[in-house]
Amino acid sequence: MAGPFRGTWKGMVADAKREIERKYEADPGTRLPDLTAVRGVAAVLDRGVAELDAVYYDTEDLRLAAASVTLRRRTGGADAGWHLKLPVAPGVRDEVHAPLADEVPRDLAGLVRARTRGAPLVPLVRLRSRRDVRHLVDDRGELLAEASTDTVRAERLNGGGGGDATAEWTEIEVELADGADPAFLDAVDKRLRKKGLAPSGAASKLAKALDHTGRRPPRAPEPDGTAGGHLLAHLREQADRLAAHDAAVRRDLPDSVHQMRVATRRLRSAFRSYRKLLDRSATDPVAAELKWLARELGADRDQEVLTERLTSHVDAVPVTLLLGPVRARLRAWSAAGRARVRARTLAALDGERYTALLDALDALLADPPLRPAAAGPADEVLPAAVLREYDRMATRVDRALGLPPGPDRDLALHEARKAAKRVRYAAEAAAPVLGKRGKRFTKGVKTVQKVLGEHQDSVVARDALRDLAIQAHGAGETAFTWGLLHGREEARADACERRLPRVWAEVEAGKPRRL
């Protein structure tokens, strides 16, 4: 119920909303406790009983359920249709709606393509629910949350699994209203717990149905204390993030391209930093494809960052110095570039090469090519790899600082920035065994990376500003403002170069001999 918005992808406009809710175990016949005692609740309104009938779809091997994704076709109630629920955080999901149809809507299937990869979506579980609905409202009659008591009957479809083919239970669900304060659910939670209700042990009705009817999705193994075990847990986490951000990129959500690109970088960085633990003949081909994907995503991300930077800088120019149609030209330049790179990103995600990459990554993690060193203790092997990456970064930073200002130094600083990212990613992968000393170390490296990143952003911005000035001049417009912005970017880059030696000296002085 909370946070409605509109999402677009591939020309389709679909209704979507941010769902924030809490679920509680209940016995048959349990009644909703009096919630008027909760601060802010003026009344609890009876909204009647709805009969809901939902069929949940997944692959035969439960790829969606393993990722806490649910896809259902539901009739009854006020929102009949197809619902795709994508996890955001515990108790928070994005719910994407599509009209009622017999087959899985093509666009919803596209949003889970990174999970299914061509495997058919088939009906696995049917849930029939009797929902007794109450609305919690404030003294102005505004909706705060919807509380419902659901009596559920689950039926396993298409065979498979062990245990009973059916299951029944009762649960209470409290869903936050659109725009309401999430803290309100904490107050309701306190009241319900006081009345003896316990939070549900299942993340969703589907998860409970699968558990009760013997169709449990596979779980990744826990780290075993070895360096290889910790590294594989990190790689599996990043592979899952890569697939999870796929849907967000297709929906064109803010920062989604950046987050998906970061997942590819963390995977590549781990392959490189911990190459003594993994057979490179197996990881190098996957790393090469990850580099390709990062490059395809990079065009979209770079355009996004550059547009934000230039727009903010134009906004900071006094109106007396804003000569010519500067804003209009920037908007036209941004729109043209955005359309071009957006099409490129979606083409990559819809291509066979991307699907093959995901399959190869899964195969590598299912049968990891571990080398003998991977059997060593994590708290010894992983920190040593982080310090090796740090030494490589130090070499690049020192080389860049030794060059005179100019293009060669700009390039050397960019290479140092990439090395700093690898140190940071290696440290993040080893975080479970690094402790507080590792956190301080990573914080220092991140500061260096930030300074180097600001410098590189200025280099890229100056190239774009030069192009915009040329376009303006060719159209008979004054290029004064573009030149002004170019000069300001030069000053920012110079400030970064002057700040870097001090920041780097602080990191070097605090570098631990061992992590």
C-alpha cells in the first residue's frame, strides 16, 4: 500500500507500489486485537471480507522463490490481476501489477528473465484466502494501515515435493498505507506482541506454502571458515545482486544501473584479487564477459552521472552569466544521449550473450574451481590478498604524483583510481574476518578513491563541455557559459590534485602491517 509510483520499460507503463508490511502467526479463530490503543489510531473500520484466489508461478526448480521473488495471478478483492513482488529489504517489496490475463504477461516475465533464463514459468501453488479487512485511521479519517486476518488454504500443483499436498493456517497482516510513516508499524507491532502475537517465521504466504507442502527452494551453503568458503559466499552474494538489479534497470529505477555495474566490478575484482584461490582458466572467461557487461552498462551510468553533474553546475551559475539557451541545449543533449544509451543497455540485457554470462557464473559457483590455497584459514589468507592489492595501488598513486600536470597525469590518476577500487572491493570481500582495523583501512582507501573519482569526473565533464561549446558555436549561440563551466571544472581538478598528496600521506601513515 505504501509509496505508489509508475514504472516504465520497453514502452510499457505498469502500476507499481512499494509494499511495507508485517506478518504475524495466528491460531484459527484468532481475532484482531483492539488497535485503537496504538498512538495515532482514532478508529478501526470494518471493511468486510474478501475471498481471494491466487495461483503462484515459478520455474520447476523454484528459481524465483530462491530469490524471494513471487509471481501470482489473483482473482477476487480490489486488485485482481498479475502481481510481481520484488524484495527490497526485510518486510519491504516492490509490487508490480499487470492486468488479468490467462498467460504470464510478457513484460512481467521480462522482469524476471535474469532468474528464469528461458525456463518456463508454471503454476506451482494455489492459495485460497478468506481476508477479514480492517482499516486503521487517524482522527481526520486518513488511512494509516490496513490490518487483515487471513485464513489460508494452500494446494500444491503439478506434483513434486514431499509431505502433504495441502496446508492451512491463519495469519494477521498489517500493511502500511501510502505515504504513512514506517515507524507506525513499530507501534502496531508493540501492541500485537503485547497481546501474544508472534511475527511470522516466513517471509511471505508463498514461502510458508512451499515449506508446508515440501517444495523448499535450494539454499546456498554457509561459509566453512576457510578462505575459499568466505570468498564463495561473497561471490554468490554479488551474483545474486547482479540478477536482482536487472529488474530495477529494466524498470529504469534511480541508481539501478550503477548498482548493477558495481556488482559486475566486485565479481571481477574478487576473481583478480583472490586469484591464488581460484583457477584462472575457469574465472578469466567469466571475468572477460563481466567486463563486457560493465562496459555496456557504463554508457548508461556515465550519461546519468554526467547529466547530474552538469545540471547542478549550470544551476550554480548566476543568471547574469547564463548567456544563451544553456539549459535548453543541456536538456536536448542529455535526452539524446539518454535515449541512445538506454536502448544499448536494454539490448544487452535482452541478448543471448548476457544470458550465457549468467549461466556461466552460476556454473562456476555450483562447481567452484578452488585451488589448494583456498583451504587455508580465512583470517590469514584473505587479509594478505588485500595488502597485495594495496601495494599495487601505492605504486600507481606514487607514479601519478610524480608526473607533471597534463593528459598523462590525468590518465595515471584514473588508473590509480581503478586500483583503489580493487583494494576497497577486496577489503569488502574480506570484511567478515578483517574486524575494526579493516574498517579503518577501507575507510582511508575510500577517501583516496573519492578524491581520484572527483578528479576523473572533472576530466570527463570537461570533454562534454567542450563538445557542448562546439555545438553552441555551430548553432550561432554564444559559448561563454560553457567556457565558464570548463574553467570551473579545471579548478576542481586542480584542487583534487593538490589535496591528493595529503590524503595519500595519511593513508600511508595509517597502513597496518597486517590486517
